[in-house]
Amino acid sequence: MKLALGEDAEVESKAANSVASAQAVSLPVTINGRIDKPRAAQFFRFAAKKGQRVVLEVNAKRLDSELDSEVEVLDAQGKPIERAVARAVSDTFIVLRDHDAVRPGIRIQSWNAFAVGDYLLIGGEIVKINSLPRGPDDDFSSRVFR
């Protein structure tokens, strides 16, 4: 069994399966809940201002849940809010190499335009760069951004 500890107030999710019945919560908050049916959804309402940074995370996978989660942020009228705009600022490619499956990392051809904390689109996934290569035969490390 895994246990998650945090500093934010915690609430239990209630049966809120539509925008109209969304459960009101105050930020910052940790919401504990359970989804037990395919395609089920839970809705939450919180106050936020334009330009305010709000981070929404689902920790289900980290706690060994099989939940394939999806988060969508809606405005007060129930319309989706744009989450991010991705645009290319540099061009590189992945280099195939022989290595064991124990060491994590991906080798990219040109990393000079990148910095720790930058985001990189690899295939269909956006990853955040944790460390850059120290030389031409080194990998960079990253974590999946969702």
C-alpha cells in the first residue's frame, strides 16, 4: 500500500457528475476520491483569476491505481479553457543507441538550445527536462508532463 502525504487541506469528493452539480472547493486543496465505473467523471468548482497559476495533478498512477485520468478545466459557462499553447523554438532529434534498460534517459542530437526546466515534445508526449547531457555520449533526463 502506498501513502501520500501533503500540506494542503483535504476533502472527500462527492457525487458531482455534471458541471451544474460541481463540488465547490477552495484552493489549495487535495481532493480524495474514487471512480469505479468506466467513463465516469467528477466535477469540481474553484475560484481563480486570470493569470493566477493553478497546478492540477492526478496522483492515481503514482499510487498504483489503474485509473486513466483526464483533466479538463472549464470556465464559469462550462466552456473549456485553453491549457497551453505549444510552439517550436528549436529543432532536434532522438539518437538511437545501445544501452541497458536500467538506466533512464534519452539521447538527443542537439541540446544547446535547451535548458533544465524546458519542455520537449517527443512523439506525442511532452516531457520536462530535469538534466542536460554533460557531453556527446550522455543522455538527458526528464519527466512526463501531463
